[in-house]
Amino acid sequence: MSDVSIIICTRNRIEDLTRCIQSIAAQQQLEHTAVELLIVDDGDISGRQVEQYRYMVSGLPQGVLKYHKKTRPGVWLSRYEALSLVQYDIVLYFDDDAELDDKLFIRRLLDTYDQDDTIVGVGGIAKGLHSSRAGKLLGILTFQMSPSLGKLSLSSLAGSLLRWSEAAEIFDTEFFHGCNMSFRKEALRDMKPYPWMTSYAVADDLYMCQLASRYGKLVINPGLTIIHHESPSSRDKAGKVAKATAINHYYFLALKKAGAIQYGALLWTLSYLMLKETLRRNFSAADGYKQGVLFILNPRKQKYNEYLGQPVQQ
């Protein structure tokens, strides 16, 4: 049986984080499995609180808690730095607002890896996500969703995850939901501290899946479900998130060495989202998408070839 390193990246959400760790500490059938839990802190968790978490995790048969205080902000850097701080082969990432209501979640996860040596990543499903028939059609027409459960859209958006609850069997996938994803640690060896991911790490899960898929198969196990207590989006940050959505997906397409059709699809998707937010009078988000479109169309933007595995222009 494999041992597992659990990574939780967090910033000043003690109530959510406590609930998440409580649900991890309640996991069962791990008598022969070592569990290492690493908290990567972008905020200000007190030493007393860390000791409380350490006590909670020690209730597992072989449970150990580690704590890492960040010096540079950003979720992508948290995910990246964590890899050098954990020791086990299987690395499981949870958002701090995730809750495991299945006490056999980790056992089922590790059993999924044991089924196939070619699997380098296993993802699960957040409960409550769904899409209507009309929503599916609109998602496909605007390239936010693929007709296939495990495929990214033509513009590399991950809207298809809204349909994952329809699945009854494990299926191959190109991407995971970032709140609930795991990898073999070695499959993430190509991760880099991408300079455009220092703020809003939109699509960070897509990057990790793209890098890991170079070394094996990624699968979704629909039996691995969590509750995701996701906070509503803040409208005052909507513009920054929208702009990051455009920029991060642009560089993701560059990482994939995508063709002109996919870049065109991304522009179509962003244009639709800009119109949608304008009609909703969410002008901050609309302006963010507009700035993102202008960024993509700007021929003088930074190419970052040294990070994307492409020849560096002299």
C-alpha cells in the first residue's frame, strides 16, 4: 500500500481549514498507510493553532503534520514549493475549504492507484456541481465545455467538470478539479515557478495535469467525492480574476504548443464572457476580460519561452 502526502495551501481561513483537517483526521482503514499533512501558509496561523492541528492529525495510525510559512505569496508557488517539502510518492492536494464526508476517501484514492501502474494522477468530484441541457449546449457553443467528460474545451476551459456527476465508472481525463486532485510526485517534476502565476493562479490545476500527463494516465474516480465549501466570488476582485483567466489560459495554450484554432477559440470564449458580464452590469469583470483579450492580441507581450519549453529567441 502506498503512503500519502496531503498538501493544503491556505491563507487566513481558519474555520475552513479546521473543518478540512478534522475530516482528514477522521479517515479510516489507514492502519498500514503513513499520512503526512503539510499546511502551506500564505497567511498568519498562530503556533497554538498549528499545535492543535498537529494533535488532530496524530490520531491517525501514522499521521504527521508539517507546517510551512510562505515568504512569497501565490497559490501556484505554494503548490510548487510544497513538492520539495513532502516525502511520499502520492501527493494529494485539497483546497482549505474542502471537506471529506466519506471516511474511506483516502483508502479509495490509494486503491485506485493500485489498479493500474500507468496511472500518475487521480482526481475526484465536488458534490453539487451540475449543468442543465441548455447549459451544456451553451457551454459547448462558447467553448467553455467539451462534449466529452474528460476533455478540455477547444479553448482549454474545464467546464466539462460540471457533468462529472453523470459518470458511473472511472474515466480517463485531461484535467482535474483543483480542490480535490492527486498525483505521483515524480510526475510533477517539470513544475516551475511560472512568473505569470504570482497572483491569481487561475487554471493552475490544468497546468499540473498537463505536466503530469507527460508521464502517464490521469483518471477521475466518481466515487471520490468531497464537499467544497466554496466562497462566493468577490465582485471587487472580479476584474483581476477575469484578466488572469485570459492570461493564464493563453500561456497554458503556449505550454501545450496549441495551434491557431485554439487561440481563436480562446478569444471567442473571452469575448462571450466579456459580453455576459457587461449584460450583468459586472463592469469590473467585463473590463478584466477586455484587458485579457488585448493582452493576447498584443504582439509585444512577454513570451516566457524559457518556461514553456520553447527555443529562447536570441
